[in-house]
Amino acid sequence: MSRRVATGVRGLDTMLAGGLLPGTAVLVEGAPGTGKTTLGLQFLWEGATHGEPGLYLTFEEFPEDLYRDAAGFGWDWRQLESEGRLRTVFTSPEIALADLTTPGSPLLQDIHTLGIRRVVIDSAAHFREITVDPVELRRHYRVAVNALKREGVTTLLLDEDNQWIGGLAQAPHGLSFVVDSVIVLRHVEIESGIRQALFILKQRGSAHEREIRQYHITARGLEVEAAFRGREGILTGSPRRSVAQRAVDAFG
Amino acid sequence: MSRRVATGVRGLDTMLAGGLLPGTAVLVEGAPGTGKTTLGLQFLWEGATHGEPGLYLTFEEFPEDLYRDAAGFGWDWRQLESEGRLRTVFTSPEIALADLTTPGSPLLQDIHTLGIRRVVIDSAAHFREITVDPVELRRHYRVAVNALKREGVTTLLLDEDNQWIGGLAQAPHGLSFVVDSVIVLRHVEIESGIRQALFILKQRGSAHEREIRQYHITARGLEVEAAFRGREGILTGSPRRSVAQRAVDAFG
Amino acid sequence: MSRRVATGVRGLDTMLAGGLLPGTAVLVEGAPGTGKTTLGLQFLWEGATHGEPGLYLTFEEFPEDLYRDAAGFGWDWRQLESEGRLRTVFTSPEIALADLTTPGSPLLQDIHTLGIRRVVIDSAAHFREITVDPVELRRHYRVAVNALKREGVTTLLLDEDNQWIGGLAQAPHGLSFVVDSVIVLRHVEIESGIRQALFILKQRGSAHEREIRQYHITARGLEVEAAFRGREGILTGSPRRSVAQRAVDAFG
Amino acid sequence: MSRRVATGVRGLDTMLAGGLLPGTAVLVEGAPGTGKTTLGLQFLWEGATHGEPGLYLTFEEFPEDLYRDAAGFGWDWRQLESEGRLRTVFTSPEIALADLTTPGSPLLQDIHTLGIRRVVIDSAAHFREITVDPVELRRHYRVAVNALKREGVTTLLLDEDNQWIGGLAQAPHGLSFVVDSVIVLRHVEIESGIRQALFILKQRGSAHEREIRQYHITARGLEVEAAFRGREGILTGSPRRSVAQRAVDAFG
Amino acid sequence: MSRRVATGVRGLDTMLAGGLLPGTAVLVEGAPGTGKTTLGLQFLWEGATHGEPGLYLTFEEFPEDLYRDAAGFGWDWRQLESEGRLRTVFTSPEIALADLTTPGSPLLQDIHTLGIRRVVIDSAAHFREITVDPVELRRHYRVAVNALKREGVTTLLLDEDNQWIGGLAQAPHGLSFVVDSVIVLRHVEIESGIRQALFILKQRGSAHEREIRQYHITARGLEVEAAFRGREGILTGSPRRSVAQRAVDAFG
Amino acid sequence: MSRRVATGVRGLDTMLAGGLLPGTAVLVEGAPGTGKTTLGLQFLWEGATHGEPGLYLTFEEFPEDLYRDAAGFGWDWRQLESEGRLRTVFTSPEIALADLTTPGSPLLQDIHTLGIRRVVIDSAAHFREITVDPVELRRHYRVAVNALKREGVTTLLLDEDNQWIGGLAQAPHGLSFVVDSVIVLRHVEIESGIRQALFILKQRGSAHEREIRQYHITARGLEVEAAFRGREGILTGSPRRSVAQRAVDAFG
């Protein structure tokens, strides 16, 4: 229906019927170690190298760590920063909220000056450090997301839950309301190993693939592979072979 | 037994033995991304194009987002608004409650002037932002529902729970008392994919189908399909093949 | 051992070895949409049409809604009210408690004047709105139940829990102590549908059937059917076929 | 090793290697409707008709209800009360605690005058109404149990938990320390019915049978039957047939 | 690697590669009725009759009850107390903590005078009655354990959890840090009966057997038997036959 | 991509594609008795004997206990301490935090003087004793980790959770954000025994093996063995044989 924003992740754009919808906010919900930061870097790198400047807004990671992480995938972050194609801001969620709602704030100036089209916020979890009041928290989510929508940028909102393994965890209170799309990253145990699974739970205003797909974190970032054929109960974290597959295993 | 209010969702009206009962309040309980907003829009569109003006009362979504969402299904919301057949109100739950109980309030005037017959409230969850006191909350639910019943309108009360996948979650405290019907929307994992399931848990004063049906969100809105034949445990979120089906799989 | 109070529900009276014990309090614990109100109406209608006047004490439902519900089953509630055979009281739990313990209160006068033999309280859940203190709550339950026992009436105490599907929920704190019998209504998922199951968990001073039976809500009210033969784990909400049944399915 | 106190329940005394140890306190932990009160009455009746006067200390049940319950099993409670062989006391846990620790209190006088050898306390749950402080609560349990031990009586301490079905609930905090023995009563679902199961979890200073046995509540009180042969997972509340039994079912 | 401290429990010493390490603190974590007190008595009796005087420090049990329990196993506790080989102290956790850290306190004098080599503390759970503050609680555990380590004694710290059946409970907060070894006692349901299972979860500075073994409480105390061969899922509390065993059952 | 820091654990370095990344912080999350301390000692011993001095910072263990534990593996800790190759510091988390952030503090002087390259913190759990405020706690984690990163040392942050058996526990709030890698140690029940399982959940900036491997604690420390072939559901704590393996068992 409209132009798509390619994530740069092989396979994920296909799942998204071409990419994200421009100007939307996307929640990336993942367990520790599922590659949320990598996905964020990859999303911005894809944009920056295709004419869409990007901003990485981090409340936790030192920029140096991000540079090193990016370098591990062959992405020279500093170079593109020096060219005005990328920008990394290390701040607190309180300051970010204030800046996003204050016309002429340094953050908004950056967005305007550089023509930022893509933003990554690392992470939504840090808003939960500002307040434990669910109403106030929801207001913060909404303020941040709406401010970025006003700028017309496409935003990845990274969020980490505490569930090591499996996928039946609950949505973070109030956050799924605010976003247009939800991508979930999970560890699952298959054949005595820990595999990574990705699925799209929601994409507002657009169809999307509904398979649960395995992905790998390779030297080129995330790569989405085949769906988990022949498995049931993937999202329990401990899938079992499906019956058809069992028959093949046992008698095939 | 009485005239029915067609939802406009293919298959759902059949499940409802023709549609909703006029003048009742219907809880639509769904996980994030199950299409609650789409169902709400579809319900109002169906009415507006068949002589029953509708009102979308939202505490969260910007009207612009709703217009865009509707447009994605080919529904020109603004056009019907300009014709007085649809009305979108973006307000807070507190103001909505006050308006619904104040004779001559702008909201009630709208309802009367336009001859509103259908209302969608998006969402019941926002009432839980007003108070954490269960007694007060229940009173709010009741006030809103009863005020709309007095107007004779049929109301969809959208509600979101935090359960990503599966269906054994608990009913929101106090809400199931207040409504006449309950429709539940769920994500379930089947054959390595995330599918959508719908069932009717309660319909006051009328029989209804009790199958759990799969549905799709298509370019024309929700479409309810066949029941999940050959599956057990759908509402655990991770169904297994039933035994009869297993025999067919393995030996058939 | 003594005369029984027929509930009017086909099959349930058989399970109860003839009916309820006169003068006892019966907890009807059910999930949303399992037909608790219908059972209450049916119980009173059965009595009123067989010489036992009844009182419906509601803290939530408008009498008009009850009249409509009753009419849906062919029960002309208003007619029997006008004949003094039924009485509907819409009040608050606080006032009901005060009335039940005040000699000569309007409620007790009604009971005496009309010769009420059956009472339905809709619902026990509303007592939990008066207080969160478990000791005080239990005292309220006890006061209400004992006051009605003093009047010699047989009472159905409707109660709703929040569990959508399945039956392993916990008993409401303190309530099971106070009542003489417990009837449980549940939704369970069978063959991709939501079915209704009923069982008797307790009947003081009398034997009772211990099967879990399926029931339907028909145009004549609840009808209790056969037990769930060939199923195990019904009360998990997601039963499986029993092994004997599987053998029949697979090889039979 | 020492004389035993017969419970009067057929089968249970066998499980207890002859009966309870004299002078001990026995926790009877059961779900609603499992027959705890019946067991208590039966225990006292057995004693009273065999030269061991008994005391029923109730914080909840009206003596009239107990008389009626007992009569249902053919036990003429009033008659034995008039003969000084039984005594029923309806009081509060606070007063009971005070009386048990005050030399010459009415309660202790009763115990001494009548030569009480068996006591039933209905129920331990009511002590939890006095305080929510776990230390104080434990002290209350201990005071009550130790006072009765000083009198040399054998005590059944009835306790109700909130778990409708199944048996994996947790022990009530601090109570299992205080008692010498624990008997557990449970509802379990078998072949579409609710059955009753009993097992002994602890018997201080004596061996005891460790089978889980089915029991019935008959016209003569509780009767303990065979163990649940051919079943696994009884205490999950939803047992499955064991594999050996499945083979018999399927091929036998 | 060093001399071992035999527990006196047949089979357990084998599992411990000869016994406990001298001067260590061992947590014995068990459900109600698993025989913790018996194990404690047996441990001290074994020492006392082999030249290692022992101290039973109880916060709950009356010494008379312990004497009786011991007598049930043929252990004449009073006799060995009169010979200075055993000592039983009934005190509060507060006083015990004060005494253990006050040079010259009665408790430490006893330990020195009698040459105590083994101590049983019954139970660690009572420390949780002093405080609910986890930091302070942990300090108490540590103070008690370290004071006893300074005396060079080997300590069994009995602890009771509330889980009736099964073994997947959580470790008591902060306690597993403080101790050198952990022995777990559990009830499990097997073939319609309640069996007892024991395993060693941790033994600092030494190898140990890692099987889950069944044990019995016999007239001679605990006796550890064979491992639970042919079972899976023992620690769920409701084990299933393993597949290999199933094949034997079905076809063997 | 860069030089690796060998852990000294046979098999683990292979899983880590050569070892840990220098200058990173690694969370070692384990249940009680899984060998976290042993792994910490082994990591430092490996370094100290290969030119990389190490510091063991303990908030719980007496240095004497560590010396004894190390000696049990043949590691003469005192000797290497006297040679300035190892350093053991027993302090409180508050003092450690203050020292790590105060230039010239004794702790930092030690690190500089001895040329410390490896640090073990035993344990992260003790930071949770300083505060229950999640924001403050996260700040403490971050301060400690960042201070050590500034020194360029590689840090093992030991952490204990309360889950006896199984692996589906939740990540400690806020901690997984702060660290670069996560290694998880678990007890699992297999064939009636308690086995130890290890997997790497996250390794920032590097690929790593994703198998779940069994390990043993031997006389030479941890030794990582083969993956758990033929098992499914390892991280439930109670694995089942996979279907392929079942076929081999039953028919092979």
C-alpha cells in the first residue's frame, strides 16, 4: 500500500511484505542475548547506506561498545557518523523525553539537521526505571513514540524481558498499545541446543507473514532462515517434534 | 428472538446466530495484534453503510491513525464522517465517563443528533488507568455500559490483555459481569506459525456457536474461517494434534 | 433422608439424588458465560410454579435485564411477580446485609409476607466489593447465609471467578466453609469447541453423583446431559481423549 | 510400639498400623467437600462409643448443623452429649486459645470433668483469621496443640485449603511443624468424575502405609477403599493411566 | 582427601564418598514428613556411639518428644545425655544466635566441656521467624554457621519447605550460599503411593554421587535404597516411566 | 576477531570459539551446587599460571575456604598469592563499589600494582543486599562492571539463583543488560540422577556454540563433555528422550 522501510535483515523484510511501514513505531521484544542491539545497528546501517540517516538513542550502552559491536559486523560506524549519516546519542530516558517534546532541543535539532529517517531506542526497559506507576509509564511511552511519529521517522523500540528461554511471557504493560508493530525474538531449546526464533505478532495496517522462523547471528548480522518445520510448541521454549515428523523419524 | 445487529465480519454473524443483540454491550477481549481495532472499525463501517450511524470513542489512537487503518481496508472514514454517518471522538476515559452521565453533554448530543446506533470504545483497558480500586473500577465500567444501554446503542468494548500467546488467561476483574456478551481473540501457535483464533464465550439471552474458529485479517477486514478441526488444546496457545488426526497423519 | 428441593434443571436433580436439601445454602461457582443467572432464574421459576415463592436478590443486573432474560426462556417473570409468586430486589450488598439482620426490614417483610422458600443471591462476588479483609468478608458471607437459614429458605449463592477456561481454580477464600453445597460450572475446550461442564463438589448431609457432566443452555434453560465419557483431564480446561478411547479412535 | 487410637474409619486404621498414636496432634488437610467434618464426627463417635469421651470444638459450624450431619450417619449426638460422652463447643479461636491456657477455664474443666480423650478442632483455618503475622500464627498453633498434648488427648486439627481439585498444594505455613501426623484428603478427576483420595504424609514415631487410597463417603461415614492402581499422577488432580494399564486397556 | 564424618545412614555415606566433610555445615532441606528430625537424631547417635559427642539444638520440638522419637528407633537418648555424650538444648533462635557469638555463653561452654563434634539445628526455618529482611536473615544464617565452624563441629541445618509433594521448589533465599553441602528430601508419587526420595545437590570440596535414591524410614532410622531406575521426572513429584521401561512393561 | 581469554575449562573455551573476549564482563548464572566458585577459581588459576594475574573479590566466602577449595583441585592458592600472581579480597559490596570508583583506593592499587588481568566477583547476588530499588541496583551493577572495564580486565560475575532444578528461570532484573556474555549452569534430572548442564546464552561481539552441554566437576575442576544428545526439554529440568532416541530404545 505504501513504500516500505527495509530492515536490512535478510528474510525479515520478506516476512514484513517488503519492510516496515514508514513513520511507524516497532517494538522489538527479546530475551537477553537474542541480538536486539545487533538488529538495531543493522536497521540503521541499512538506512544510512541507502540514503536514510539514522539515530541510535541509547540509555545503557557506551557508544564505544556500539562502535565495537558494529565493527564486528564490518560496519564502520564512526565513519558514517563523521559523514553525518549516523548519529549516536548516549543519554537518560528523562532527558530524551524532555528533548523529544521541547522544540529546538539538541535532539530534535540533530534529527532535523541530519534529516534522520530511522531511530533506534535502546531500550524501552529504561523507561520503566523512571516510574513504577503504570499510567505514568504508559504516558512516557506514548510521548516518546508520538514525538517521533511527528518527525515522520521509523522507530525500533528495543525491549528486553527477563525470560531466558521460551516465549509465552506477557507483553509489557501498556507498551503494545503504543506501537504499530511487534517483532518478538526468543531463545528456544531444540535438540540439546539453544536456537533463536523470530516472529511478527502485529503489524498495523499491513499483512505480514505469520511463521515462526529460525534466525542466526552471523558475521553479517541477523539472518532469518526457514520456519521451524516439524516442530510443535516452539513458544513453550522446549518444542517437541510434531506427530507427522515423529512418524518420519521413527519409520521413515 | 429479536432483530440482530450484523457485525460485518463474515462468519462471525453466523456464529452469533445472525448478529449481536441490539442494545447490548459486547466485550472484545484480545491479545496484542489480534485485530481488535480492525474489528471495531469493521463493525462501525458495516452499520454506517447500512443505515446505522456509528461512533468510535478512542482513548489511545489518534483519529489520523484510525483513518489510515480504515483506508487500508478500503473504508473512507472521513467521507462517512462528513456525511454524518460516522463520528470519531478522541478523549480521555474520565471525560467520556462524565459526558456519558451528563445530559446534554457534547458526547450525548452527538449520539442524539447523528442517531448513533453503534459505539466502539477503544479501550476498556484505559478505565484501569483511572483507578486501581476494583470497586471503583467496576463502577466505572457499569456507568459507561449502562449509559450506552440507556441510549439503546450496541457497544463493542475493546480490551487488551498482556498474554502474547494462548488463551487461558483470566477475565479482567469485574468486566465480564457488566457486559452481555464476550468475544475472545487469541494468537495460537500451529505448525510453526502464529494463527488467530476466535470464540464466543458468552451471549446473554441467545444461543451462539461454541466452536473455536480460525480467522484471518485480510484486505477486507476480519474473515472467520473453519473451526480448528483435528486439534486439541488450542487455548493452551500451543495445540497438539488430536489422536484421531494423529492416526490419519501417521498411517493415513 | 428428607424432602428435596427440585432445581428444575433436568439431570441436575438426578445428580443431587432428588434435589437440594431444604434450608441449605448452595454455592454456584462459575466462569463468565456459564449460565449462572439462567440457573438462578430457572431455580426460582421451578419453585414459583410449584407453590414455592422465590426472591431474586441482585446487586448487579437491572430487573429489566432479568425480565428479558427470563422471557427468552418463556418465563413471564412480571406475571408471577404480580401474582406474588416471585420477587426481584435490586440493592447493594451492604443494604442487603443490613436488611437481612434487622427484624422487620423491608427485605425480611417481603420474605415473610410472600412466604418465600427460595432465594438467589447474584452474586457473592459483590460482597468482595465491601471489604478486602478476609475475616470481615467471611463474616459477611456467614451473616447473609445464616440469616437466610433462619428463614428456612433454600439459597443459591451465585459466584463468578475470573478463569475463562478450565477448572483448577481455587475456591474463593472463606466461602466454601459457609455453604452446605457447591456446584461448579466450567467452560472446557473439546474438539475445537467450548463446551460447558458441571459437577457437584460438596453436598452436606447427603450423597450426590460425582460425574462431570456436560450441559447445554437451551431454549428451556440449562439441560444436563451425559458425562464426558472417553475424556481425561476435563478440569484442566483442555481435556485429552482417554487411552481406551484412543484405541477405539485409532483402531476401532 | 504403643496402644493405638482407632479412628473408626474402615481402612484408615489399617493404613495407620492400627490407629493414631495417643496424645498426638493430627492435621487433616482437605479441600472443600472432602469430608473433613464427617471424619471428625466419626473419630469422636468411635471414641465415645468405646469409652473415650470426645470434644468437638468448632469455630464455624452451628452445633445444630453438626447434630444434623451426625444424624445423617445414624449417630445420635445429642444422646451421647446428654450422657456426658460427647461435648460440642461453639466458640471463637481467640477464646479457645485463652481457655486452653487458663487453668480452670470452662473448656479445661469440661475436658477434666468428662474425661475427654479425643478432641476435634474445626478448623485450623480460623486461627489464620486472628493474625496474618506468620510468627504469631505459628505461636497460636503451637499453644493450642501443646495445651491439648498436656491434657493427653488425641487431637484432629481439621484444615481446609482453597484448591478445588488436585493435590500439589503447599502445606499451610508453620502448621506441619506443630503436628505429629498429617492426613491429606483430595478431590481428583478420574474417568470424567470427581473421586476422593486420601493419603498419610507424616506419622511421627511410627510407620504408616504410603499408598494413595480412594475413599467414599457412605451412609456410615468415610470408608477407605483400594489404592488407585493403574494410575499415575493422581496428585496432579487429573491422573493418567499408567503405561502398564494402558497396554492392558489397548491390547488386553 | 580428608577424614569423613559418617552420618550413620546406610547408603547415604556411600553417596557422600564416605561421609560429610568435618567442620562443614550441611543443609537438609525437606518437605513435611520426610524424616528430617530422624536424620538429625541418627546423625548424632552415630557420633555419640563412636566417640563424637553431639548437640541437638531445637527451636520447636520438646526434648521429651525427641526422647520419645529416639526411643522409637531404639536410641536411649537420656542415657547418653547422662553420660555426657549427647546434649539437647531447647531454646529460641535469638538466644542461640546470641550464645553462639558470646564467648563463655552456656551454649559454647557446653560445646567445649563435652567436646561436641556434631550439631543439629532444628530448624533453619525458625530464623525466618526473627526477621523478614533478607539481608538480616542471611546475616543470621551466616553468624550461626560461622560460629559453629569456628568450633570445628560438623553441623546439620534442618530446613522445612511447604511443598507437600515434588521437588522443583526454590532454594530458601540466601541459605544455600552459607552452607557447604545440601541434601534434599522429597515426597514423590509413584504407582499410587507416596515414596521418599533423597539426593545430594552440593558438596563443597568433594565429589558425591548424583543419583536420586529412594529411602525408607525403618525401625533403625533412614535407610537409603536403590536409585529410581526406570523413571523420569521424579522431581516433578509425579514421575513417569521412562521409555525404555515402558517397552519392557508393554512388551517384555 | 581478537585475542581470546582462555577460561581453563576444557570444552568451554571451544564453545566460546577460543575463550572470552578480553575486557568484557561475563555473567555466570547458576543454581546452588553447580560449581560457580570452582569455575571462578579455575578461571583465575588458568590466568595466573599463564602470565595473567587474577583477583578474587568475595563478599561471602572466607579466604580460608577458598584456599581449601582450591587445594582440593591441586591449586596452591597461597603460593601464587605470595608470588603476587593471585590476590583474594574479602570485603562488602558497598566497600567494593566505593573502592572501584575511587582513584587510588586499595583495591585499584592492587589491580595496578599486580597487573591484574582477570577478576572474579563472588557474587552479584550480594549487590541485591544493598538495595531493593531496581534502578539503584542496576546502577550498582553498571558502576562495578564499568569500573572493571576501564581497567581492561576480564571479569566473571558469579550469580546464584534459587531454582534448585531446571532452567527456565528468569534473568536477574537488569543484570543481563550490563554484561557482555552470559553462561548458565543448571542441574537437570536425567535417568534418576542430577546432572549438570551448561550453555552460553549471549556473547557480545562474537559467535559462540549454542549446544547445551553436560559437564562434570572433577578433581581438575569443571570439565565440559558432550551435548545432551537424544534428549528434549533439558531446560525444563526434567528432560525426556527425543522421539528418534525412543525409537532406538524401544526397537533398536
